[in-house]
Amino acid sequence: MKTYNVAIVGATGMVGQEFIRVLEQRNFPMASVRLYASDRSAGKKLYVGHEEIIVKETAPDSFQHVDIALFSAGSEISKHFAPIAAKSGALVVDNSAAWRMDTAVPLVVPEINPEDIKWHKGIIANPNCSTIQMVVALYPLHKVNPIKRIVVSTYQSVSGTGSAAMEELTTQAKLALEGQNIVPHVYPHQIAFNLLPEIDVFLDSGYTKEEWKMVEETRKIMHADDIAISATCVRVPVFIGHSEAVNVEFTDPMTADEARRILARAPGIKVLDDPSVSLYPIPWLAAGTDDVFIGRIRADASHPRGLVMWVVADNVRKGAALNAVQIAEESIRRNWVKPKS
């Protein structure tokens, strides 16, 4: 069996460490693995399997003899180092927003558009976490009955911001329960026992950048420039797991039962939908799992060709690390990436 030299950039971050777990759990065919991060994290030691590996500072010569480079170190690092890695001959799968809307870079969710991998020029973009779970849920239905319009409201966990946000939620919750004063640092307002309808920066349109990512990325991944999309993204006091209320308008009417049958057969999806016993997806149970969970599928009472559904997934796993590793696996399966030695 062919094996590959893998590099992880941003290895000490939340997604970087999830990369390691996913690679191990899926028995990814690694000949070797190199761990890179900023100068602040250089020298730390992480285990990959039973091997202790020293994290090194990312540098221009870091990618010699690397076959696959998984990036999750932010847009600035990706813009600088991803082209260097690609020029060195590595296949780069980048989790930042740096390349997602570049027309020369594929934006891939393997359950939907794996064929787009083929036209990469060294870099493949991993979509935004909230986009990934929504398109996994909607694309099987879109193939059968083209979608005309999507209205989505997201309820996104603090892990989407990083470990500092998770620590702040813990600290704030304790302070709030003790009746003490709270001074926010990560977010503009207190997140404990609160909701913040602000993810990323506001644009002139009144939408946030996160909301507009969902619009543009969905169209690119699904090859459907004509879908009308509106998103409202909300940060909620949940540690891991993004949830979404999705309203969909189809070309033709579709029943909830028909949608359930289609989704139950689709890859990467688990349908949990029995309101009589309160069976529906919740982020607490989705955390640490690979699938996109869908429930509360019902007719949209406001539109004769509409359905409403509730979609939940682990944003750090399927929304980031797992999807990137699946891209690498699909590239290997189709023989679109070859080991250098």
C-alpha cells in the first residue's frame, strides 16, 4: 500500500489536534508526519500514534518531501505558506478562508463535489464549518428536486472561535452563577447564558462575513449560482456542535417523508426524526461524531414547495478536520495524488 508524508500546519490549535485524531482513527496511510505551528508553539511535543513529535516553526523549507499538507493556521499563514507548499509538490488542503472563493481553487465537500478535486493546482479549500453541514444535508435533495431558495439560521458553538472562547465560556458561566461582574474579552458581549447575532465582521450590506460565506460557498460547492440564500448566524453558549434551522424552497413540491427517505440513503447523514419520543439532533450528542444529523423535517406552512429541517454536526470534526482528511482520502482513492517516494 502506498504511504504518504503528511504535514500539519497549525498542529497545536483545536483543528490541528483534531487532524491528528482523525488521521489516527481512520488509519490514514502515513509514512511520516511533521507538525508545524507559530514560533510561540515551536518546541511543544505532541503524540501521533505512539510517537512523540516536536512541533517546529513553519518555514519556507518545511514542505520538502511532503506529499499532503493540512493547513489550519489562519488566512494570513495560508496565503503565505500554502503556495510555497504547493510549489514544493505537496497537495495542500486549507481550512482557512484564504482560498475558498478563488476561482482557481476547488472548494470541496467529498459527499457532494469530489470531482472538483481533479482540477486543483496544488491547493484545495476546505469550506466554512456552517456551510459544510448545510450542503451535506441539502445536496441529496437538490439532486432530486432543484432548490430555488434557502433561508438558514445558525446556532454556532464557541469552539468555532477557538479554545480561548471555550475557556471564556467556562469562566463566564462560573462568574454569572456566582453573581459576579463579567468583562468579555473574546466576544464583544458576554457569551455565557446569552446569544450573539454577530459572527465575524459586519459588511456594508448588514450581513456578517460569516453569513455571506454561507451564501457564496454554498453556490460554489453545489454549482448552483442561481440559488437565493439568506443566512443569520448566531453564536450560542455551547462548547461543540453547530445547529441550523433550514427553510428550503424546491422547484416542485416534496413531502417530508420523501425527504427522509432520500436523506436516509445519503452518505455522511443520519436522520433522527421522531418528535413523539423527542428524537431529534442535539449538539451534545453530535460532538465527537462524523455524521451530519438531520431531524424535525416537516412541511413549510408558509410555502407549498417548502420544507423545514434541523441540522446538527460537530463543527471541529466534520466542519473542519474530518472534511479536510476526507478530501485527502478521496484524492488518494482516485489516484490524484502520488507519493514522492
